[in-house]
Amino acid sequence: MRALLALAVAIALVAPWPARSDEAPAPPVAPAGSTSTARNWDLMVFGYGWLSSLRANLEVGPATVEIDESIVDLVPKLTWALAGGAEGRYEDLVVGFDALGQQIQMTERAPGASFALDPLGGPFGGLTATRGPSSASIRSTEVMAEAMAGWRALSVPISKLFAVPANDPRAVWLDLFAGARYWYWRTEVRLSIPPVTVNAANPPAFPSGLRGRIAERILSRLDLPESVQVGGSQAVLEDVESWTDGIVGFRIGGDLTETVSLSYRTDIGGFGWGDSSDFTWQVMTGVQWRFTENWVAALDWRILGFDRAKVENAFFYGALLGVGYRF
């Protein structure tokens, strides 16, 4: 148990709510030379960039769209992205808010082509059909907002776990929490298929014999267009899904030094209640470094997934880089 607490990893949003005493958790000890003092509350705002890959199966009208894009594939297709939040602690009460949004757009194009037609094998031989370039584009907008509240269930000084001086300020801690995660997911598919242009050869090719002479005489009396356009389609399919998942989870962490800590978070939820996901889950693990009295940097690895009707087996995963300011 002691080893587990000492090696605990990741955080709930970008950085943990650290503790420094048995009685009431306090902010991390300041770097050497700082004059900051312990207090029973913390407040931090933060922003971050999530270098996430995305996998999902989306139902858009009668079509099913499969997205499987790595971060390398997604970056050039990213239209916009924002992420950030806030977290706070008062004694054993912890609260937090996290939000992110992004939009990606992908386009596939097929070049035009020409090919010969001989539908009747006779007087209408010698036709050519030209198909212009076609395209299909997908624009997906995802927004997530999460709020949680909980309490610090455990805070243990390192000195009670290992043979270190009693005044060592480092600690390990455990938070239990519950909350809600809101999702907005909009998918738009645009299809552009130009018509096929059919051109008659000049002159048309006629078979030999009586049939050919009759066909040639008949066609010579007709005023046929040089080309005819057939088919073609322009279509827009759109689907908008929004829902809220209840979640429960825990966070556990510990200090490596007075300014560096490790932490771990996991939560589950959804469970098919009402319009929620059939199941949602999240894991985050990482390291946090307080490089000044007020500024904190974080490097985490995060995976967040859910499964529900019309948005199946969806999950984001990848590294997260964040910076927060502690008041």
C-alpha cells in the first residue's frame, strides 16, 4: 500500500490539488527561497493543448462515417481548438471545471475521367462519357464541458511512509469525486458528384449492311444535341448530438520533490441513464512542475472515450501540455 501511494500518477484536469499536512491540505511548498506560507485553500486557472488522436464511428443520416485519425493526420485538418478550465480547494472540499472544443475538416476528391460507350452495339456506338471531379467532405465539431466536486479522502505525509525527516513537506493524497460531463457533437457530410456528359462521335459509327443504312438515314433526319448531361448530385447530410453523462472517479498523487509531483485520475459513467452514453471512461496520468511560486506546468497522457447510439466507440487519446496560474 505504501509503495502504491508513493508511486501514484496523473491528475483530474491539468494539475492535482496537492496536500501538505494531516489536518488540512495545503498548497505545495514553494521553491527554495520563497516566503510563501501554507494555507487551507487553492485556486488555479489553466489552459492546455491536447495533442489527441481521434477514433469514432458516426451515423449521419443513412450514412456511417468512420474516423480514425492520428495527431499527425489531424493537425493539418484542424480548423480551431480551445481548452482550459479552473480548479479549487477549500480544506477537504475540491471542485473543478474543464472544457475543450475543436473542429476538424477532411476532404476527399476523385479526379474526372473519360470512357467510351457503346450501349446498343450499333448506330449509337462511338459515344464518349466524361465524368468531372467529385468530392466528399466531413466537418466534425466536438465540445466537452465537465464539472466535478469531491473531497480529499486521504492525505499522508511522506515522513509517515518512508524514512525521511519528520519535517519533510512532501505528501501523498487521494481525492474521491462525482460530477457531470456534457458533450456536443455535430457532423456534416457534403457530397458533390457532377453529372456525366455524354458526347456523340462525329460522325457516329454505323454498322454495315441494311441495318446500318436504315439507321444512318433515320439519324440524318434528326437534330441531335452534341452532348447530353446525365445524373449528378449535390447533397448535405448533418447530424447533431448532445448529451450529459454522470461520472464518478478518484485521483491519487504524490510529491517527488517540493516542486514536482506525479498523479493519476480515472473515472467512469454514463451507464445508459436517460439520454446519456451507454458507457464513458477516462484515464489521465502525468507529472506536474511548479516552476515559480504561482506558475505550474503539466505533461500528461489522457484517454477519454464513450459509446452511444450514432456516435459509437469514440475516444480521444494523446499527450496533453498545460500551464496553470495559482492564486
